[in-house]
Amino acid sequence: MTKQQKAYHTELIEDGSGRTLTQEIIRRFRKNRMAVAALCVVALLLLISVGTVVVDLVTGKEIYRQFVVGQDLMMKLKGPSLQSPADWFGRDEFGRSIFFRVLWGTRYSLFIGLFTVGMATAVGGILGAVAGFYGGKLDNMIMRVMDVLLAIPYVLFAIAIVAALGASIMNLLIAMTIPRIPSMARVVRAAVMTVKDREFVEAARAAGSNDSRIIVKYILPNAASSIIVQSTLNVAQCILGIAGLSYLGLGVQPPLPEWGAMLSSAKSFIRDAWHITVIPGLAITVTVLALNIFGDGLRDALDPKQKN
């Protein structure tokens, strides 16, 4: 690395007050109590998701078979009670434990959301980086395709894909990923265009680095903050989309305990048993709200203009 490159990277991690850039970002983030609380909620949800997988492996899916998908019509529509953990949130129309179904449903919403955003970030990031770095006709061609995809309403596009391919988790992943690619490509393209003419990029080019090395090693790391924030907010939007498609019968299918599917199967019983719709709805609301607050807090922490 040349002296110019070292100087630039030193400038990136020092804020002039003796703190590194990472320390300054953490300090700003910790000052936002709402964002810290939201991070705790997100961490808890991720822990629950992983925990249900571990429990299934340890118990041989005994709890899953007994309380999550197992039916007990004698307990049909039973209200919440403290009698046992299975009854804390009450029972649904088939006597299944809503508490355990909400817990096990966490992994479907989060894992599908994270996988979807990860794929959209990878594909959109590559397209955006290539378009922003090379510009010209290649940029124009890629972004016009992205414009066409953006012109199609997101929900309508997802519904059309699932309706054409059939309702399954794999098709749901496809339907949730493709509409997310254009927005991510635009974010990465804008970030790349702001740094591609900087001195450290010219120094890397003069040192003999090829284009792919320059993009991966020098440009994308400087666009990481925009990508991270956009990805966090996209996860929340994907969870809402997953729930919406499942509610319409085009996403995760019963008896799998996805929150939107739970709402769909319970809507006919809302007058007789409020808990079977309110509790899954609260799970969706809390998760999406926590991710949005966390994303906003992260954006503020990464924005140098927020520094006091």
C-alpha cells in the first residue's frame, strides 16, 4: 500500500479526538437508547431462532411435533393461562400452542428475510458496483433494467412470481429477492460513484491493481455503511412481505408456523378468540419495528454529520 493509501485509511479511522472511527460510531449508537433497545430485541429474536433449531436437534423435534404442529382438539381456542408454557399465549383452532408456534415461527420470518436480503445485496451490489465504476453504456444498460423492475409495484411483482411458480418456500425466496435487487443496486452505485475518483483509488490503479481488486478492496469497503443500513431496513420490509404473501396463501404453507400463515388460518375465529390473531400480529409488529428503529439508529451513527 502506498503512502497516499495509508494516509487516506488513517484519515478514515481517526476522527481527530483520539477515538477511532469504529469507536466513534459505537459511541454515537450507544447514545440512542431506542436503537440500543431495538438491537437487544433483534438479538433476542435471533437467539430464539437459533435456539429453536438447537432444541429440535437435541429433542428430535419432540416439542415441535407435540406443540407446534400436533393437534389437540380438546384444547381448541383455549385462552391464555399460566397453567403451562404451552398455554401462555393460548391455543389455536386446532389446539396447538400459540406460544411455541410464535417461537418456532421466528426462524421462518428471520431466516427467509436474512437470506433474501443477503442474495439481493450480493446481486444488486455487483450490478451497482459495476455500473458505478465503469459508467457509460454499461451503466446506462444496467440501470435501465433496474428502472423497469422498480416501475413494477413490489407486492404485485412478488404475487405474480409466486402465483406463476406455485406456493413454496423456494418460490417465496425468489419472489422476495428479485424486487429487492434494484434498490440495492442504486444504493451501491451511488456509493461507488462518490469514491471511485478519490486519490487512493488512483494510487491503487497506478500501483498496478486491476479493476476487480480496486472495487473489492478499496471501493466497496467505503460503501459498506450505506449497504449495511439499507440491508437492515430491507430485512424489516421482507418480513412484512413474507407475512403478507403467507396471509394470502402464497407463502409458507400450513401447518408450518409462519406468522402470516397463522394470521390467515385464524382470521375466521377472531370474534371467538382474540389471542390467535393478536399475538402473531404483535410478533410481526415488534420485529419490524425493532429492525426499523435499529436501522435508523445505525444510519445516524454512521452519518458523520450526527457527531456532536
